[in-house]
Amino acid sequence: MSGGEINATELIATLINQKENLVDGISYALEKVDGSVSLLLMNKNGIYCARDKYGRTPVVIGKKEDAFCVAFECFSYKNLGYNDYKELGPGEITVITDQNCITLKKPGDKMKICTFLWVYYGYPASSYEGTSVEQMRYNCGAKMAERDSVKPDIVAGVPDSGIAHAVGYANASGIPFSRPFIKYTPCLLLIDDSIVRGTQLRETTEYLFESGAKEVHIRPACPPLVYGCKYLNFSRSSSEMDLITRRVIERLENGNVTDEI
């Protein structure tokens, strides 16, 4: 492109064109791309659908009496009268015609679906690989409560994705769930979905102290991010040291355990 970047759509099209037929071309493109490709391609034969070779992100097909649809999340077509038809597996290729949905390449057996779908960017009403996003967040919160020793007055979630984790924590621990951002609270435990760079959480914590909180304990539902993901914009960075986990590790290794982060 004129700005020096790569047009991803043109790149995929070029890879597909390296082979003699469309199915082989799509398979070749999925194999060559080191990342996630959710593909929809239409020609006179129908709409071709493909999921990347490791199934990092979902592709689901809905069906009603006279139509099919394709979406990232199954809840998106419910109010349009569609029912779940199938969820593509890793590397699977199908074609939708005016009569049917036909599998052209069977799914592979290796799955590396992005766990952040459940932790952060998946919609609460969605289910991936048969697992509800909301239920998974409850489960994460409950597991944190099982191994925690802190006894705060309340448990709160960072809206919106952190709320379900906090509800799971509160239900398992018996500590009341509350919303500290609308009223004064002396001591609370704050559940976040994940901590990437730590900038937003720092500002949130400072606001809580300014509003009268005496103690703030942080519990992220996702394990510490030691490496950025080159496929997700919100965890992509120019340096791994942008990640707060890496900065904390560096300070601990240097003996600066009392430094504020």
C-alpha cells in the first residue's frame, strides 16, 4: 500500500491465486498465514467459508427455512430467525449455495483457539466450542476465590468484561459483590479480566483511592501476559517491556520490590 503497509485482503487473494482451483488455493492461504484468517469469498458457485488452520477465531453458520448465514458469534443471528447449524473446525472449508451447505475440506485435529475470547473480547451471550463465555468468566472468578487469602469488604468488577469474573468470585467466596464506581467503599477487591500494560488499571485504582477507598486489591482473571500477541491489537506492542508483567519481573529481579508500578 502507499503507506508501506500490507493490504491483508490482497495478500490472501494473491496466496489463493497460487493454486489451480479455489479450494486448494484457500487451503494454501490458510497454511501459509501465521495468524488468524476468517474467510468469506463469493463467486457464482456460492459463498465459501473457511476458518484458520488452528481455529484461533470462530466461524459459525446459522440456518433458517430458506437461508444460511455466517457470523463470528452465534448470538448475532438469533433475532433474525436463524438457528445454529454448525461451527467450522480448524482449517475447515465449506461452500454455501442457495440449496445447501457443503463441506469441501474437513476440519483438522489441532486447535489453538484464542483464550481471550472467554477472558475479554467475547460477548457474554456467546458460546465457543460449546463453552459459554459468561459461565467461563464465573468459573475463572470462582477459581481465584478458592486460592485467595484476602478478606475485603466487597468484590467488584472492572466494567464490563470483569464483572462476570467478579460475580463468580463473590459467589464462591461469600464476599458481597458491589459497584464501587457509584458509591463510597472503604476496602474492596477489584476483579479485572486481564492486565496488559496496566495504564487503565492504574488510573482506576487512583480514582478509587481519591474517592475514599482504604485498600484496593487486584485480581486479574487471565494469567500474567509475559509476551504480547501479534494477532491482537490490544496486546500488541513495540516492546515486550510495555507489558506491566515484564516490568514487574524486571524490578523483582533487580531487587526493587517496593517500587510502585
